[in-house]
Amino acid sequence: MSTIPTGTYVIMNATTHTYLNVLAFQPVPGDIVNSVGNYLGNDMWNVLKTESCGVTIQSYGTGAFLSFDPSNKTDTPAGSVVTSHTIYPWSLQQNTAVPYAWYIVDHYTGKGLAVKDNSAANAAQVLELGLTNNGSQAWFFIAKEPLAGTN
């Protein structure tokens, strides 16, 4: 179970130093990518503890939930990290390779979020991979106070 308190965060990949982002505020199912940072609501996430499955992660800017769609076979590997209107369960597990960082683990697949090819490019694809003990799946949760006009 996570030890991160309920709150609003920017979520930064430890390897790429880029931020989890809803691409261009897309409606559901919005693509989840990594961004170089835009100081807007699509870079911010509400993390809420749940009683049974860890956490839910909700876009501050769109109100949609971080989720995984295994039916999208056009992505490589198959499946897409997208937004959803439905709450989707995640767990946060400490990443032992990077101090203060967390794996973001899909409750259903057991796989963790990663940035494709560890790319630091703006709009790099976020995907799910089997857990490894390195920084590519390490995520920092940086508390952020939402400001008016950022969503």
C-alpha cells in the first residue's frame, strides 16, 4: 500500500525527468504521454487512496482517470495507457533502485508504467512493462498546489 498522502502531484519519471501528461487535454480515451512540463492541469494528477486496491490517479485538468486499455493492439507493446471515465486501480510500490521514487503498478496486469525507450522527447509514449529494478520505471510524486486557470 502506498505511503503517499492523498493530494495533487506532478508525476516525474526519474530517468527522463519528464512529466506524466494527458496529451493536449484530449477527451476520454486521452493518450497518456510524458511532457517536458507545461505548468497546466494536464501535467497534474489527483492521487487518492482507496480501501481495497491502492490508489486512483485522476487528471486534474480533465477529470478523467489514468487507466490501461489492453484492447488497443496498434501500440507496441499492445495496449494503451489512456484516460477513462471509470476509476481504475493502481498500486504504488517503492522503487529500490531510486530513492524516494515509486513504481506505478497496474492492479490488473501487475505491470508498471514506463516511458517508451526512456525517451525524454515531448509527447513520448507511456506504456506498461514488466517490473524491473532500475530507474526507467521510477516515478517521483511532487506535491503541487493547483492554481486558478491551469486546467
